[in-house]
Amino acid sequence: MSSARSNSTTGLSKQQKSVLLGSFLGWSLDGYDLVLMLLVIPLISHLFFPASNLTLSLLATFATYIVTLIMRPVGGAFFGNFGDKIGRKKTMLITIIGFSAATFSTGLLPTWEMVGVFAPVLLVALRFTQGFFAGGEWGSGAVITMETAPKSSRGLLSGILQSGYNFGFMMASIVYYFVFAALPENQFIEVGWRIMFFTGIIPGLIALFVRFRMEESEVWLEKYRQKEIERAPLRKVFSDKEQRKRFLLALIITTGLMYAYYSTMGFYPTFLQDYVNVTKSEVPTLMIVATATSFFGQMFAGYASQIIGRMKTLILFAIAAVILAIPVIYGLYHAISFYERTLYTVILIFVATSGFGPMPAFLSERFSTEVRNSASGFVYNGGLLFGAWAPLIAVIILPQVGYLIPILLGINVMIGSIIILVGAKSNPETRDLEIK
């Protein structure tokens, strides 16, 4: 725990605020980059994967998007290992530089018309790199924040940190709104999407500045001074029976959360444009509504987990999602006004995505200091190995027309929520544990 004095108003010291802000900004950039891809996929898919069939072009572009997500467990394991061995702060400096550069460089990519088959190859390679560095971001940021936070505030700060992803979503949706409004569609397809990726360097530079000024986790430093740093932390996670069990049980929760999240937020822009047929100008507005809902929902879930417990919070949200998924998506699909679509959006996103709020606290409490970064980063991103496929599965199973669309998409959301329930029932409560 930081030795700096706490501010009497907020209960957090200057150092604790600095760590929270540095982690929040990095996670925001991650959300910013990913939602840029989601927002522009329907418009630019033909620039990199030209095809006469829209579905095939979309599938190819979503596959590229999934490459980014699937690389995250690799990055989470790789950089988590470094975080446990050389420190959380140093690792966070490396990851923010890496994936800020990848986001910016996406705006420089040539299209199929310019270089032919090299266009998708370069896109995949860059998304591969982005996913690798971004995979190391969450583990180090979540761990250093929770190791620095007061025990009584871990739930709330967990929700605030996790909501940074949605803050990035909101910022990207707002940028998309203004860029799309300022440019005709043909100019947006030509240069507008590039401008959006260029802007990603801004939060990266701010986060880098904040991280240079913040201090290393005192919990990790204590282990370092006592020469108790694990030489191969990731290997210990899998060689130690108890650590391996904790890893696998926690992985069930993150898999369900990721699947439910990408069935809704991850597929939402495409669902609105290609299935609900709302106007393109309405899409960013509804995305802002969705991300604002998830932003506050995750903070609420984090706070609730400090009162009723991490697992009970997950269970309540998962049950609500199972009950409401089909009727809410059915209502959204048949809504005739913007206000109806807004209401259904708020309900769906709140129940399907808020459960992420307690995860930084839960995973940091679940693993010991010497393997905490490795285990937390890997298990969180490991949920993407199955969860990342949700949008692609949605594109495959959803017919272009018909009453089955909301039912099938609702079932897709329910699958993720049921997995969450299984995971929450299999893991113990961790709210009252000390992080030592």
C-alpha cells in the first residue's frame, strides 16, 4: 500500500489517484482502438477484402478483428510474466507505447486498390501486433491499481478502472459522429477512417506521461526487496495444482463475460446497420448511449460487489441477461422510433456488460503477488479465445431477414450469460481477502 497520505475528501492518496488514472487511460485507448474497428467495419470491409457478397466481406473483416482479440491472451501471458519479474510500471510503459503506435499506424495502411493482396496481409499483421501489446495492458494496469487501492474501495475502483474501456468506446463514438457528420460518405471511406485512427495517439501520449510519474506497486516492491520474485511466474501458474485450479475456474467467468460482451457491444454497430436498418447517422448516437450505459453499469457493478460480493453481483447480472436477452432484442429489432431503440439499448447493454465491473478486484484477489500479473492478465484475455468469436458466430447464424434474427441473437447472448453463471457458482467469494 502506498505510504502517501490519503486525501480526506476522496480517501485516495495522490499516488493512488495517479495509478488509477494511468491504468484507466491505457484501458481507454484499448477500447478506443477496438471500437474504431467495429464502427468502420461495415464501411471499409471492401477496401481490404473486396467481395461481391457482403457477408463474405464482413466475415473476412471480422476475422481480422478477431485476430486482434485472440492475440491478447498471448500478450497477456508474455507481458504478465514481465510484470511479475520486472515490475508493473515498467511493463505498462512498454505496452502503451506498443499499441499506441499500432493504432496510429492503422491509419497509414494502403488499401486493396493500392497494393492488392498485401493490403489485408498488412492489416492482419498490424492487428496481430496491436493485440499482442494490448493483451499485456489490462493485467498490469488492473493489478497495480488493486495492489495500491484501499481494501474498502477495491470494488468501486475496480468498476471505475474497468469502465475505462467504455470511456474509450464513448470517445471513439463521439469522434466517429463528428468525422462522419463533417465528411460525405465517399470522403469518409477515403480519408475519414484514417483520421479516426490517427487520433488514437492522443490518449496514448497522455497515458505515457502519467505512467512515467507514477510509482511502482509497494506490494510488488516488498516481494522484490525480500528476493521473493518468481523466476517463471507463468510456469508456476500451471505447475502448481492450486494456482492451476484457480486459473481454470476464473477462466470460465471471463469466457462468459467476453462472449456476452461481444455478442452485444462487439456486434452492435453491425447489427444496427445491417439488420435493424437504422440510418448511418443514428448508429454513432446509439453507440454513445450503449457505451455510456456500460460505462456507468460497470462502475455500479464494481460498487455493488463491495457490498454484496463479487460472485453475487455476477450472478444477478447474468440471470437478468438470460431473462431479458430475447424480449429486449426483439423489441429493439421491431422498434420504430429512436427513443424506443434507446430504451432497449440501455436495458440490453446494462444487463449484458456490467458484470465486468468487479473483475479487476476479483482476479487480483484470487492470485498471489508473485504470479498475480501473469495469471490475471492471461485469464482475463484468455476469455477471448472463445468469447471473441461471438460476432463472427452472429454473422453466420443470423439470416438477412425474418423473425428469427432477434431470437437467435438473444440465444447468443444467453450462452455467454449461462457460462458466467457456471463460473460464478464455481468460484469462491474474494471480497474480504487481503492482497499481500
